[in-house]
Amino acid sequence: MGEFVLLVFLALGGSALAGSVKIVNEKNEYLVESLGSYKKKLESGLNLVTPFIDKVVYKETIREKVLDVPPQSCITKDNVGISVDAVVYWRIMDMYKAYYKVENLRDAIVNLVLTQIRSEMGKLELDQTFTARSEINEILLRELDLATDPWGVKVTRVELRDIVPSRAVQDSMELQMAAERKKRAAILTSEGERDSAVNSAQGKAEAQVLDAEAQKKAAILRAEAQAQQEVLKAQATARALDIVTDKLKSDPRAREALQFLLAQNYLEMGKTIGSSESSKVMFMDPRNMISTLEGMRSVVGDSKNGETSSLNWELDKIDRHSAG
């Protein structure tokens, strides 16, 4: 009987000794109550408690945690229904507050995040919810960190993961995007056509300028050639006049020969005019003509060549016709 009592005593002593030793893992903390009242906090390592009196009521890690917030229906400022979910990173800074200041800490944080998301989304229009996501994340982080501070919790980061409008709104957005793409395509097409027209006009203008410059150079060359031709003609005429003048001074009979040549030019001109198919009238000064014919006759009369008889006959006929 004594041996049995000894065994019971040893068993109870071993159980009490085992219950008085608590080993806490790294980055974990325990809360201990004694007879229903908070006594102390056990940190990582080996800790001793009073068996049968002290009790570990809360075990939690102080490492950073990830809270996956489920999708939440929200209404934007322009009355558009959207579904929003988020991811929240947080960790416990004060184990005592996390256990004694709030019941079910995780559910409290989730509800707080959902409420804050609905509040912030109601301040923005639909387009702003897509473009101002970074600003929304910063606002949520600031507000949630302030709201969870009494619970001994530190919110380190908040990220909106998905913002999904209703199906009707998505269809409208797709139509709007399609219209925007068509608009941009039309603008790009018109700009391309405008650039093409501008380039074509510039090319035509440059071609016209080059053509005008070429015509200008050709006209200048023609004018220079014509001027040079006129100069050469004038020089030839002046030289011929100098020869005739010298001849008239040196030979008394040269004047009569000159009159003969002038009369011959008159006759050639008359033949040319007479050969034309159209009607014509030729005016000549009879006095000048008679004096010219007299000079021609005197030259022809002195000529010893018998072949001039026909020319004398023609001159007599012209003389009679002029006298009549």
C-alpha cells in the first residue's frame, strides 16, 4: 500500500513539474492567467509557471501575417456597383491588447477593412477607382493603422487586388473602349492623309520652283543668244554700210548700181507678195520708183551683156505703167 501511494505521489509530482515548464518558440508569445486574472506574458525560450494555478490562455505569433479580405460589393460616387477585394499585411505589437481589448481579432480586422473600403470607394467615381489605386492604398493603410492601434496591431501594408464592375458596366466600358480605338484610328488615318497631302504639295511646289528656275535660265540663255545674234547682225550691217559708203566715195557709178539693187529688191518683194493666195495691195511712191527705174535703166543700158535685153523690156513696161 505504501508503494502505491509513493507511485501516485511521484506521478503527481512529475505532472506538476512538467506543467510548470513552458517552452515558447521564437517569435511567439504566451499570455498566462492565474486564478482567472492576467499574470504575465511568456516570451520565447524556457519559462516556469505555477502548476495547477497558472494557465496559458492565449498563444500567438508576433510575425507579420497576411489577411485575405474577401470580395466586397461597393457603390461608387456615380452610383456604379463594383466588387473589391484586398490583401492586408499586419502583425501584433502588443499581445495583451490583442487578446483583452477585442474579441476575435481576425474577424474584427476583416470587418474593419471591408467597412473602410466601402467608405473610400463611395468617395470616388468609377474611372478614379482604376487610376487612383495607389492613393486608395495609402489612405486605407493610414486609416486602418490608426483604427487597429487600440488592439495592439500594426497594419504594415494594404493592397487592393481586384476592382470588378458589374457585367452591364463592363459591356459599356468595352463599347467605350472600342469607340475610343476607332476614334484614335480615324485620327491617325486623317493625320497620315494630311501628312501625305502636305508632302505631295511640297513636292509639287518644289518641282514647280525647279521648273520655273529652269525656264528662267532657258529664257535668259535664249535672250542672251538673241542679243548676241542682234549684235552680230548690227555689226554685219554696220560693216556692210561702211563698205557701201567707201564704195560710193571711191566710185561715181556705185550710186547707180545701188539704185539697181534697190529696184531689184522691190521686184523680188512684189513677186513674193504676188505668189501669196490671199488678196494684197502694195503701195509704192511713184517718184521714188521712177528715179529708181531710171537708175536701173542707165546701168542696164551701159552693160555690154546682151542677156539684159529682157530686163530692159520689163523695166520699160514698169516705167510705162508707173507713168500712166
